[in-house]
Amino acid sequence: MRKIPPRILLAKVGLDGHDRGVKVLARGLRDAGMEVIYTGLWQTPAASAKAAREEDVDILGVSFHSAAHMTLVPAIMEELKACGRPDMPVVIGGIIPPDDVQAMKDAGCAAVLETEASMDSIVGVLAGLAEQSRRRRAGQLQSGELNAWIAAAQQGDRTALGRLLTWIENDAAPEEVAAKLGGQTDGTLIVGMTGPPGVGKSTLIGRLLREFRSRDKQVAVVAVDPASPLTGGALLGDRARMTQNAGDPGVFLRSSASRGQLGGLAPSTTAMVQAIRRCKVDVVFIETVGAGQNDVSVYGLASPLVLLMMPGAGDELQLEKAGITEVADIFVINKADLPGAGRLEAQIRETLGSGRPVVQTVASHGQGISELADIILAHVPKPSR
């Protein structure tokens, strides 16, 4: 039987601008073999609950800096209830005065991690709660709730979609997914975003999400990050670079660990995308692991395939080599405010011809995003099965 890592979402809710502590915790949980989704600073209760239901995590962990927990924890509980996930365990930590611990448990927290708690004790608490979530989910599947999740997801219910994707990722065989999700799709655009580590894929996608939403598109992202070859754990941080879209109901974000698969994707990516495209979504972005020249798995799944590059990351000989440059539909030179962007564009056109678009962007400032969106939308496919 496959060993499925616990999935924990960590959020900094409120106005606390410091995340060193929660990042230390995230790394510790990753090293303990857990998949940890970090959402970034300044999250609202609504955005945290939305992230937790989309990711369908075993535990929602929330860190607080000051007395904000007395107001924000009840708000988080209300948001989870409103989105149909009052069953999701909430664990809080940070600066929680001892006198407030019982009040937080009375408010519905499954556990309160006090400042003196060791990493081993934290791992033990979270592992136990995650196992309870797994058992509860298994019972729901055995009782036949999967069909209800599928039906609701295909009508646009994002909570049900989150649960459906967990089934696909952890429990389903490929033939089961095909049997359950068969039928006509609606011509959803599947956009692959690939490129080396540090080139700015997540930031660029975040900008594109805003652009597509301004054009009234329903958008989803499947973001793949690497898993540890030693522990199986993963730190999934792509959501933290897409915080501008965190609360938008027209944006669905799902993080996924590679779980040992090579090629830039996870074992379940294809099936997850096939499910999402049947759930009232116009555009699905697939963000690969920071990829090399031979990581071309996304090629058979996405059209268009967008390859991100940056100035100063190699010479023209790299463009001559077989692999990802052969199959890319669109070239993006991100961080184009760095020296050498014009030279790189000239090298691409000279080496690979002028038949494929080349766009210069500065994702951190929104430069070139509208032009790139126009080119991507020109690839809208015909409906297919």
C-alpha cells in the first residue's frame, strides 16, 4: 500500500509581518515526512478557509503573533462552516497566552501548540490528527459520498472539487478516474508553465490569474513542487506567491507534491487536470517543478506550453539542445529588466526561428502580462473528450 504523507496547511492570519517561526515549523514538518502548504503572510480568515478546502488538507494550522487569535479563530471556524468543512481540524500556535488555551479549545480548535512545545511533540500531535482526518475521509468514501462530490464539483462546487482531487491523488487508479469522470469536456484551455528553478513561474502565474479574471475567466492552477527523496515530505510554497488572488472565488489553487516522479509533474497531475476541466473552469494552469531540458512530461498534457527563461542563464548552445525548447509553444523571457533580455530574445529567434512567440515580461511589476495573455488565449482548443 502506498504511504500517503499527511497534508498540513500553514497560514499566518492577521497583520503579523514575521514568518520566520512558521517557516522553521514548515521545514520541520517537511523533514518529518509531511506535505506542508504555506500560504504566506497577512491571510484573512476567509482566504485561509478557502485555501484549506481547495487543498482538502488533513489539518489547517494557523499562526498568530498577538491577541488577534481571540477574534480571528471564531471567524475561521465560521468560514469553514460556511464552505462546508466544519469537520476540518484547526490547530493554532504562535503567541497564545496560557490563560487563553482553554478558550481556544472551546472555540473549536483541535489543538493549541504552546511556545515551549518541542518539534517532536508538534509532529506527534499533527500526525495523530491527520490520521483521524484520513479515517474520516475513508469512511466517507466507503459510504458512497464520492459520487456526490463528483456531481457537486461538476456543478462548480469548489469544496467538492478539493475532495475529489484528494481521492484522485491518494486513492484512485487511473481506470477508476476515467470511469467516474467520463464524458464530454467543454474546451477548457490547459496551459503548461515550465522552466528552471527561480525563473519566476509562480509570480508570473499570479499575475496571469489577475489578468484572466479581469477578462471574466474562471481559472484553476495545479502547482507541482518537489518531494524529498529522503523523507517523502514536501514544502509546497507556490500559493504564497499568488496571494493577490487568494480570496477570489473565481480562482482555484491546488498544490501537489511530485512524490518521486520525474519529468516535472506528479503521478496524479493528468487525472487531476482532467477532473478540473469538467468543473466549470475556463483555464487551467499547470506549474511544473523547476524543470530541466529533459523534463517534458507536461508536453502531452498542455497546449499551449509556455517555457520561461531569464537573461544570463545560459548561452545560445542551450537553445540548440533537444528537449523542452523543441516542444514549447511560447517563450517567455521573465525578469526582462535584467541585462541581456534583448540579446536572449535575438538568440531565441535566430536559433529556433520566428514561428513561435517570444514575450518579455517582468512579472513582479506586471510588465508584458496582457500581451502574454492575448497569445495564450489564441490557443483556445476545440471541445474534446
